[in-house]
Amino acid sequence: MAQAVTTLTENVLREGLILPRTPDPAVMVIFGASGDLTARKLMPALYNLALNRYLPSGFSVVGVADTAISEDEFRSRVADAVNKFSRSQPVDRAVWQSLAEGLIYLRMPFGDQEGYRRLSALLQQLDHDRGTNGNRVFYLATLPQFFPVIVEQLGSSGIAHAGDGWKRVVVEKPFGHDLQSAKALNQAIHAVFTESQVYRIDHYLGKETVQNVMVFRFANGIFEPIWNRRYVDHVQITVAEDIGIERRGKYYETAGALRDIFQNHLLQLLSIAAMEPPPNFDADTVRDEKVKVLKSIHAIDVDNDVVRGQYSPGWVAGQPVPGYRQEANVSETSNTETYVAVRLKIDNWRWADTTFYLRTGKRLPSRASEIAIQFKNAPHQPFARTAIQGLTPNVLVMRIQPHEGASLKIAAKIPGPVMRLRTVNMDFFYGSSFLIESPDAYERLVLDCMLGDPTLFAREDEVERAWALVDGIEQAWATQTPNFPNYAAGNWGPEAADALIERDGRRWRRP
Amino acid sequence: MMEHSELATRAFVDVHAIQEELEQLRWGLHDDGEAAEHAAAEARASVLNLITVVGNETRLRVVTRVLDRLSITNPSRTLILLAQHDRDSPKLEAEVSAQTRTETGHRVTTERVILHAHGEVATHLGSLVTPLLVPDLPVILWWPGRPDFDNPLFDSLCELADRLVVDTDEGFDNAHLERLLGVARRDEARASIGDFNWARLIAWRQIAAQFFDMPGMLPRLAQIHGVTIHHGIDGSLTQAKLLGGWIRSRMASVNIEVPVELRPDESHEHGVGRMLIVTGGEGGVARFSISRLQGARLCAEIRIGDQDFASRTVRQAARSAEELLAIELLLSGHDVLFERALAAALQ
């Protein structure tokens, strides 16, 4: 049947489908392809995206590493990793086979010019054979010292700008070691890529639970009006871990709790809890609001507002555990902190004079990440003093993990002829409404990157502002020798941390 | 590891007694010590009221199993109506129970009422249902099998419901599909409609859409020549009709008329086996095909002129009744695309 040719401006078949957009066919070049992150996180994430029809036809992966293995061996290793670490089991062989057809291994040192010439030729070949049109994700899953080397080579070899198509670079944590190194890394990356091409991963932001905090605040009209200094007494943000440093002694010795958790996860939670409602959910709009929070943090008086700690041997969950200095690859005289508590204020109209207490630590009694908003007491209690004995103010807790959900502590009357009140918890578990398996954070983040949505990635100014805060604390610490260890494993941190909050007439929550 | 425990089961006939029992179970005030302990352990989440109508005990057992599994993702108040209006000896009985399921550290609880009615009262169960619903939560009516469109019970429940869910794979002919569409298009008290068959086609629709998301492919969609849908040989065409109706209605939204041909395919017993979209465009005729393979997979291929352009295999696991129902329960309001696809399927 002859009909006039219509020009379509959008894909009308896509309307109403859950997946808003399919990424363009692309090649993901993973540097560090023989490493742990690729095996445990990246390839299982890619497999699950393929399984659930999120990946386009022609999607290809070039694994780059300097490990002496054949392509067959590489594929077999990756297949083993997917079998072992994929959240959906058993692995569907046909789907895996379909993905593996576009899986190639390239052995080369990360600084080798000749290697990049081979990579360039390979990418052109893939564009021709698999229709990937010059679209690239360069995933830096290597040790951090290789980040600038790889980016520089991608630039000088012309790969970063070759042909049509978009080019994006994903940079894993840690993004720098301090402000200076973060700036140097940003500079090195910007010599080749513009900021809009850079995706700095903090996998915490890919967690459904962290995104839920924003939904909780901005999709429920009843909380925002009381989310300010007028009603909030103080805020406690906790990222507690019961585990030690596991096999990461070498890394942890150079990082410590301040760089490992405070600089990224804790400050991300603070930003999300304290930010103004964004007018829309565009990447830059959301990140603008988060950066404003970081910029509004009042100068921290390290001597009075920061406590560091390190665990000694103790008991966790009924098991004896070694102290930090007895862990593998840790110095016997190490002064690396495994605990940090920070008391800070945010200088803006919403939060002026409201104190935020942030803490993180290893080998604490339990694993818990949460944001707790403690409200002020009711301005006047009409009940007799005896009736309200033991009554505590309202607390709203948003639990990130485990047992994601929210709870609100309220006062209620104890049944009986006498007016006596007590505090009860109203608990809501997301799990009791949605027992649906959440995607892994990496699935969400890899897909967002391929779709060109950087909302859940850290921006240059966000990272640098966070490092500036950390640097201020590190510099003050450098002038003093801590008296470590100062808390036994299985306790809620050093006594000084209790004193930090008790000075304000408050107490740490037991999460 | 999943655990399942039933808190209490008691029989009642008086609606106030049923309401009282539900409240006891819900808030942990029950005098049964174990029930109280379980129910009081945490606050409860409920996301909907679910009404199901069955005509015999066999179907009741099947539906109960489906709802048990569904409760993992949808804590709800469930009312199962075993309505046998054609049986003599009028009877009305109610069983009230609560089920708790625990999985990966989470617990969900559902309350369930089974109303068993014979004779005339079976056509008036709607009046008993209303006081048993949890306020402020959506009401979903799931009618397994083909609804008895002429039964007054059907009309009264549709008036209560926000959404009617059926499975048009269960013996719906064009006349039944017309009646179903009529429910969504009534002037007053119209429920939105959901169909398991529509949910079964999600993967087909996604892949077909993704073909034209690929760079350079969108102009080909405007030059669509026609669509052929191959279906199983068991005589059930509803799925194929719906898929054809979908693509016709979508293209009609941009004033493009698409010829759709349905063709039997002996390699499949039931359902859609293959979809072929043929378009014109630069480089010659393009054939976009989706084929159902053994082992619950779909193979998507693009051929332009005489060149194979792209191919991939993805999963299309057969979905269980509770999974299909769970998909329907997540939707709210009218599924306009489905209603248009259904209307186009009937043209």
C-alpha cells in the first residue's frame, strides 16, 4: 500500500514501556579487566543488564589488562566470575553467549603507546562489524595511579576523540587522596575530556536505598515543612560497620575512615539529607543543590569537633577479633584511624545553628547506615511531670541498610485510668511492601552512564569541596600523635566521641 | 529462605464478626498468643485490597496458591469469593485468616477472607465485600478464567474496583474482548482493565521498540511495510491479535496504517512464535524479526538487504500467574496503550 512518507521525531513504539530509553550501541573499554572489580561487579552487572534487555544489540566490551592470558582464558575467567557473582542464578547460557560474542581481551601495559594503536584499530573494527558508531565508555577499574596515565594515552592516541559518537570516562573511587591530588586528577582528565564526559562513581549513590531518601523527602509533602532549624533539634548520620578491614590493609593504611567513608559516603548522605528540594531531577540541578550544602558547612574546629579512633582487639558478634594493628598488611605502630566522628553546622537559612553529627567506624557492634532527624520537644506539655517521665522527643530515622525503611518515634498514652505517656516506634520496612530484589548499584550506574545521565555521579566541584573538608581535618591531625588504639572492637567508638556529643547535652543513638 | 505461617483461621457468617476478627488479626490483639506475638512484632504495610472470584473448589485451591506466593511482594487484604449461584441450598460462610511470610529478614502479612456462597446470595456478595475493604487503598478485582459478564456480581464488583484484571488467554473470543473493552469505556464507575496476556507481551514490545532506538533505524519505522505475526496452532489467537493491535495502534498515532497478518506456525503450540516487521529505507528492505526459541529465550535479528546487521538473544522466562498479577498490581489508572491495542485488535 502506497502511503506518504512520514518523518518520525520519536520512537512511537517506546511509549508506555518501563525502559525509557535503550542506550546506543557502544563499546565499553574496561581498563583493569583482569582485576577484582571487573570480576565481582562490572561483568555481573553487564550480564544482568543484558539478561533484562537493557543492553542494545552490538554492545561490546574490550577488556584491557597487562595479564598474560589468552582471549579464551579471559572469556572463561569472566564467565566463571559471572557464574559466581551474578545476582540472578543460574546464568542463562544463551544470553551469556550472546553477550560474550562482543567480549574481547587486549593485553597491553597501560602506558604503552603501541598498545593504544592496537586498541584504536580494534575499536574501529568493532564499529564496522557491530555498528557501535564510535560510542565509547572508558571504564577505569585500575589502581588509581594509572588513571592519569590511561587518560593521557587515550588523548594522545586520538582514541578519546576519534570519529563520531559519544565518549565517556568512568572513574572509580578513590578520586584522589587529598584536594591537591584530586585537582591534579581533574586537570589530567580535563586535558582530554570535558566535565560532561566524566562519570565519577560512588557506588553508594547507585543504591536504591539512598535514592529512596530523596523520594522520601521530596515525594511526601508532609516532611518538608518541618525539615528545618525550627523543628529539628539535631541530625545524626551513621555509617557503622561490624567488619574490620578484611584484606584491604595495604589500601586502608593510606586511607583511613576519613578518606574511605567520610569523604564520600557520609558527605553524600549529609548532602542528600540537608539539600534544598531541587526544582527538577536533572543531573546538574540535583548536584548544584548538593554542592551548596557542602559549601555551606561552617569551618570545622578539629580540636573540638572531630574525634578519631582505632580499634583494639575485642569481641564482635560473639567472636574474638584482632585489633587494627594486628590485621594483615598493617603496621604494628599504625596511627591510621578506623573511626571518625564529626560535629558540624551548616550556615544557611534552613539549618543555621542546627548541629549535624556524623560518624563512621569499623568493628562497631553492628552494621547500620542511617540518617536520624531528632525533632525538638513539643513547646509546651500540658501533662503532669510524672506523666511524661521518660518521654523522648520525636525522631525520624531513615534506614539505608540493613532493613531499609523509616521509623518515627512518637508519644502515646499508656492505657489505664492515669495519664501516663510513653514513647513508641512506628516502623515502616520497605521490605514489608516490596519484597522485590533490587538491582545492584553497578547495574544502575553503568546503565545511567551509557544513557548519558550523570545525576548519580559525583561532579568535579562536589569532589573537590569534599576533599577540602577532609584536608582541613587531616592537616590538624598531622600536628598531633593520637593515643591509639582507643576503642575495643565491638564498642561504639572511643569515649571521646561520646564526650563530643554529650557536651551538647545529647547522646549518640544506638542504631 | 522463606517461611510461611498461618496465624488463625476461623469461620464466621456475620459481617461485623468478620470485621472484628480482621481487626484483631491486623493489630495483634488476638487472644491466640502466637498470633498476637507475630502480628504485634512490627507495624504492618498494606498496599491494596484484592478481590478474587472463583466458581469452584478446584479453582479456589489454585487461586489460593497463587495468592500465597503473591503476598511476598504485595501485602494486602484479600477477599476470595467462591460464588456458586447455580447451586441449591442457600449458604453463606466466611473463613478469616492471616498469613505471614518471612524472606531475607523481611516479613509481610496478609489477611484473607474466603466467602463461600450458594444460591441467590452468591450474586449479591458485593454488598458483603464493601465493609471488609481496608479504607484508602486501591481495590483490584482479579477474575481468573473468563468473567461471567452477565452476572450481576460482575457488575457490582466492577463498580467497587479500581482495576479489573483478567487473562484473555483463557478462552476469550472477539465478543468477550468487546465486553472487556466495554468495562473500561463505561461512562460511569469504570474500572481500568489489565490483562495477563498484555504483560506476557512486554518483552516482545520492548525488543520491537529497541530495534528503532538504534541509530539510523527510526526513519525505517516511518516506512513500515507490514507486520507478520506467527502464532501457535492450538487455535488461540488472542496474544497474536493483541500484539498486532499494539503495533497498529501505535503507528496509527502518527497516522501510519500498518497491515498486520496473523499466520499459524507449526513449530509452536501456543502463543506468539515470531514477529516480523518489514520496512523500507536506505540500503533496501529491512527485516526486523523476533523469534521465540526453546528454553524461554527470544532471538532478535535485523537484516538489511541481504546483509545480517545485528543479532542478540535475551531471556523471556515464562511468567507465573503471581508474577503476571504482580505486574498488573503495580499499574494504576487506565492503561491507555492496552485499551487502544485491544480496540485495534478488534478492528
